[in-house]
Amino acid sequence: MATIGQQLTTAENGYKRYLFTDSNFNYSNGWINNSGSDMISYTEGSTVRFNCFGTSLTVLVYSWSNRGNMSISIDGQEPLAYKGYHSANANNYVGFVATGLTDRWHTVIITVLSSLGTLRAVDVQSNGLGISTYDESVVKKDRTLILHNDKYKKWNPEVKGGYFSVVPAMTSATTPTGIVEQSSIWGSGYEGFRAFDKKLNVHANGAWHTGQTNGAVPQWISYDIGKLKRVVRVAITARLDSYVTTQGVKNFIVQAYENGTYVDLAEFNTIPWVAGETRTFDFNNSKHYQKYRLYIKWTYGTSAFAITEIDFLESVIELSAHWSAYDTETISTFHDFLEWGMEDRNIFERKSSELPPIPLINITQNITSHEQGSAYSQSLNLSKYTSIQSLKI
């Protein structure tokens, strides 16, 4: 078992290591890539958020004499402080260890408290589901308990098993699998596949850079997976050096190839980037496509630009949404409904419909002798309907 201050050059047996460059880490403003060694922030209060699965995790730091204190909060509990420097200037020192967690998904928030914050990696049990993007709903109480047809029922929403890349670490435009294409390149060493190589290298050999004479926007870069996938997230890592202020992506469209043309899935506008910053962009996509691309409409400059890394990710459904039924004797009505009783009926699938005409019954015989005309009536069982919006007579 790892101990605070220990150097772990590799993950322990039974654990898997996730480096600071993993697209599931959600960094707030203020974090920058420290030449491929770790992610650092000089901004007090800046955070990195993610979810992890399992009963334990280990947070590793790039130990250096100027590294400061940080805190970690798991599942919204009271933050616990830890430090980023341990006896030597080196990679992969244990800053924090959590054990005895419930074997499920957890939320994790790491916050910079003072001086210089750092994140090198996180080790998570390899027999679990690893890490995924931050989603606080995994620990929220699901207030969906209802009584229906003499059965207590509870709604179980869809469970996502995290986000996973559909792109391997590309070593050329066609290897190991798939095809990378781009609108232009600066020259040899700046090809589009370098944005899919899963490496954070220096600008000259680790990024896609658009052409010298034809590199201004609009530009595009695509990846043909070779099979159908439902991509719902894009991760982008900005240029690593100071040129990011004029070569950061400002506006782009996520597109998919269908029936000989590209269809727009989502459009995003960004704020200025920090060098080496990674951001994730989520969007709704109900269909499976083989080929996706980014169509860059605007950057923060007027000339050629570079993108260090791009990733297309799918979300694997671990469990489909469903209702669970319970025997009435297993429910302590008063207390369970106080804690779990449904508050929001939006989970029900609602739709508007027009009822067929309902014949009226002639009640003219009820009219007294001094009244004239005909009268009709019909009863309507309102308990069958959520609401009546209009009546036509």
C-alpha cells in the first residue's frame, strides 16, 4: 500500500495510472502544462475535478521545492490538505492516499491552497472502471420513490461507465488504425496525425499546424474510425507556448460524415486559452458515425495556428435506465418517503394528445316546464389525466 512521500515510478499491483494529460481531468482556469512533467497552477483556489471508481485512489505529485499545499474533497466531504513537496525534486511522489471508500463512483475535487499547485497522476484500482469526467450527480440522492399499482417503485437512471477515446495513439495518418485527414499543414513534422498521437511534446513535433500560406481559418481536421461509434465528447489541448494567445481555437463545429456530406453536431465558442490547457466539450449525439471532424471557423489570431492534441470520446452505458419494484413490507413508508419520495416528475415520459370526441348524453328531460332548449352532459374522469388544456363544446 502506497504511503505519503513515497516515490512510485509505476502504479502498484492492482492499480492503473492516469497521467495529468488524461482528458477526463477537468481543470479550471489557471492551470498550465509544465513542459510535459505535470500540471501546475499559481492561482489559489483553482481546481481539478474528476470521478473515479473503486475503494481507493492515490494522488501523485511532481515534487519540487516550490510546490505548495493542496486539498482534496471526495464525494463532497470536508477537504483534507496535503502537500506537493516531499524530500526530493522528482516525479511521481505520493501526495495523498484514500482507502476504504465504497465500491462505486466517487467525485473528487483537488484545490490549490497556497504557492504552486501540482498534479502529476492518479492511480486507481484497475479492477474498477477507472476515471471519468466530473459529474456530481453520482453521489446525489435519487428522490424517485413512488407507489404505483400497490408496489413501491424507484427510478434508476442510465449509468455511464465513463468516457473512452475512440482514437488510438496515431503514429502516422493511417497507423495503427483509422485515417487522419486535414485541410492543410505547415510542412513535415506538423501533420494532422500528430494531434492524435497522445503526446504533449514541444510545438515543433507534437502538434498539427496549418499551412504557411493557406493556414488561416476556416480549417478542418478529421478522423475516420473505420467502424461506427457514438462520439459525445471532444477534448482539445492548446498550443504549449506563448503563441497560444494568437493561435488558440475560438470557434469550432463538431461534425460527422453521413451519406456523402458532413452534418453539424454541435458548435462551441471558447474563451482565450492558457498554454497547454486541455478542455472538454460535451454534446448530444444519438447516432453512430464512422467519421468525425473539427471544423475550425475562428481562432484568436488571423494566420496559421496549431493544436497540440485532439481526442474524440464515446460514453459507454454501464446500465440502462429502468424502474425497480419493491415489496410493500420492505418500505418504511414515512421515513423512506421523507428521504426518497419523488420531488420532480420530469422523469416521466410525457406527451400531449387530443382525446377522441366523447358522446354527450341528452338530459333535456331534466328541464323544467318554464325553460326552453336542450341540455346535454357527460362526466370525465380527471384522475386519468395530468392536465386538461382545452375543451371544445
